Amino acid sequence: MTRRLVLVVSLVVALCATVVATATADVEADIGLEIRLPLPALPLGPGPLYPLDNYGPRADDNAVLRWSEQSLAAIRALKTGPTINARALAIVHTAMYDAWAAYDAKAVGTRLGGSLRRPAAERTDAYKSQAVSYAAYRALLNLFPARSADFRGLMTGMGYDPDDASTDPASPTGVGNQAAAAVLAFRAGDGSNQAGGYADTSGYVPVNTPDQVNDPFRWQPLRFVDASGNTVVQKYATPHWQNVTPFALTSPNQFLPPGPTLRTLLLLDQEVTDTLLQSATLTDLSKVRAEYWADGPASETPPGHWMLFGGAAARARGYTLDQSVKLTFALANAELDASIAAWNAKRRWDYVRPITAVRNRMKGKLVLAWAGPYKGTRLIMGETWHPYQATTFPTPPFPEYVSGHSTFSGAGARVLQQFTGSDLFGARVTVRPGTSFIEPGATPLLPAVLLWPTFSMAMDEAGNSRRQGGIHFPDADVHGRNLGASVGQNAWTKAQTYFNGTAGG
């Protein structure tokens, strides 16, 4: 139900006409104009750090796209990590898909199959919008209770009662609530430890400490000062994630990448050399790319970034609610599986980050590199090197191999290619002069346009940006893209079985 403001304007026009000869008549006309202005219900909360120049959220978005953006707004506000976000997005979009499937002739839901199927007369956008809205709302309340006011606000704005807990399958409210409840019940025991705040359940202990590198090939937690001025020590974010129940993967090792090939100190030094070369040759454009794709705190994070792209693709192609719910369902679940596959590799190899490798291998040596904000490229001591990242978030809190960004991007690009039937994308972002978070006021010097004619180009830029930013080595990027493509194709194949009604129980 759409809210509308009705504005009635009465115009009183006095028309004086002089009738030649003997009479003058005053004519008064009352004209009533009724103007109906739609007041669309928009998602509440923070928008993207870098809004798309076109195809971003719009007032006429269908219910699926509105709730997708509402999910991203919650992620931005709460600053949750990429694995947690990938799972949350999969839950929200699966709940919406399962509710929608009740109003399709052949599609089946992931949890309740076709048991909620409604008659053809009810297969309208109004019924579908209401069902998917209740499903998304219930899922988000469970996942992000701290943002419940936002979720209630969107429900109310769309004309729905947020307190209606009906489970009557004859009503779209009941369908949505049932669909969400079934998905949430299934995911409650999926190995993520949501009930325990996603704390590690695997007993991981780092080999290295913030003060001592005991193994130059292993991940080192860093000590740094965060944005609040507190000194913190990194803690591996969700090292147990390979144990999470996937969407389509048969095992977290199903598409296991080959691992880092550089396992000698000589070859590790070649990786260090590549990192320093990237650092020394930073340009305004590569800095913009590194910041845009960083996807750190207050952003959608990488899985959410590709959901944002999914929404853009849907708007660009004029997708209906039916098409949007299928696209986002397949995409979100591919991102979930990408998180499991990537974190499985991260835990398996526990590989060193560039910041540790450069500082450890180049300690006491002069290196040519980016020297810090506003300093450009200079000779600096190797142990002082810093990636092109904010000092308050120097590098992500988990091992390097494989690149999560590359894996999420490979999966996202593959699903979008398959669903749209084309690699064509056409989105872009314009970054205004001086808007850098790392070098505010100075970078970029001129407006910088990031343009992605294809999904493949977006994937490639995402992967390359992590090398330019000093976050990843080449193997992690390339192997991550390949891993993501395999995971994405696998998820797409599985999703189609739900679309065509052939999925098993």
C-alpha cells in the first residue's frame, strides 16, 4: 500500500467582462484541483559511501530492491564484517525468495518447498510485495535488532503493520512471516554462532604476535590506534567460517585453490618487491580505486558491494519484482558460499599480509614507496611502510590468501553474467576532488570517474585495487577471482533448481 498526500487547491478567479451597451456582468469561477503526490517509503539509514552516478536506489524501486538497500543500510550503520554480512544478506534474500515462491506457478522455496503455494488469482505484485516485505522485516529484526527502528519505519512507510505476526498462509503477511521463520530456524544452527556473537568456535591461536614474527609465512595480528583513539590488537574475524552451512557447496574444499606458490624466503621477497612497486607508483586514479574498493568499516563490505551492483543491474534493465527477487536470491547466496570458500582457504594457509612481510623482510633497509598521507613516494625505512589505507584500519583482521574481495567479486560477476545473459554493465561512480579519506583535500586532484562497461571489468578492478592498496599479493587476487567464478557458477546452477521447481527437499 503506497502512502499518498492529497492536496486540494481552490482557485478563485474573478473575471470581469464588460458587456458593451447597457450591462456589466461579474463572473466568478471556482476551480478545484486535486493533485496526488506519492510519498514513497525509502530505506532508512546510511547510504553508500560512493553512490553510483546512475542506477542507484530510486523512489519507484520494487519491494525487493527497497529491502535489499535497507539491509545494506543496516550493514553500513553497524560496521559488521564481510562474512557476517554475506550470511545476513543470504538470509534476507532467501526469506524474500521463499515468500515470493508461494505466488509463482512452479518455483519452490528453499525450506518449505511448494507447501505455501497460493492460487493464481493471488499472484499479483501487491500480494508479492507484502509477502516479501514481511519476510525481509522478520529476517532483519533477527539479524540486526539494533536497527529495528529503521525496519519498522520502512514497514510503516510502505503501509504495513510491523506488529502483525500472523502466520495464516492464506494472507501474504502470514506467508512472509512463515517463510522467514523457516529460514531463520534453519540458519540458527548453521555453524556461524550467531547466538554467540559470531565468536570463534574453532580454537584458533595465531602463530605470530603483534610484537614477534615467529613464522614469516603466517598471519600476524597488528596493534594500532583505531578511529576512537583506542589502542587495539587485531583478532582474526570468524576463523571458524569454513564450518558454516553453505547454499550450494558440497564442501568448503569443493573448489579449493592451489595455495600461495611463494613458499621460500627468496620468493616471498619477490612478493614484497611487487607490493613496493605498486606502492611507489601510486597515482591519483589508483589511489581512488584503492579507496573505492576498500569496502572497510561503514561500507557495504565486499558482498554488499556486489548486492549494490545487483540492484543497479536490475534497475538498468527495468527488472520486475519477480526478476529482482530471483536475481538477488542467487547473488546473495553466491556471496555466502564465496565467504565460506575464501575463509576456508584463509584458515588453511594462514598466510602473511603484505604489511608484515614488507616490515619484516625490509627491516633496516631503505625502500622506495608511498611514505604516508600527503608525502608521496619517498625513500623510507622498510619497517615503517604502510599500505595505502587509513592508519585506523591498516589491513583487514584475517589472513591474506585468498583475497576475499577477489572471491566475492568473481562470484558476483559470474551470477550477474548468467542471470542477465550478458557481461554488459555500464555503471560508474564519480569521485569528487579532495574527497579521499586518506588524503582529504588533496586526492584526487581532479574528478575521477570509475567506469565499468562490463561486470568482468568491475571484478578485475576490484582485485587489482587490493594489490595497489598494499593489501594482497598477486596469487591471492588471481586465485580468488577463479575461486569466486567457480563458486558463483555453482550457486547459479543450484538457484535454477528452485526457480524451475526441481530442487529436492
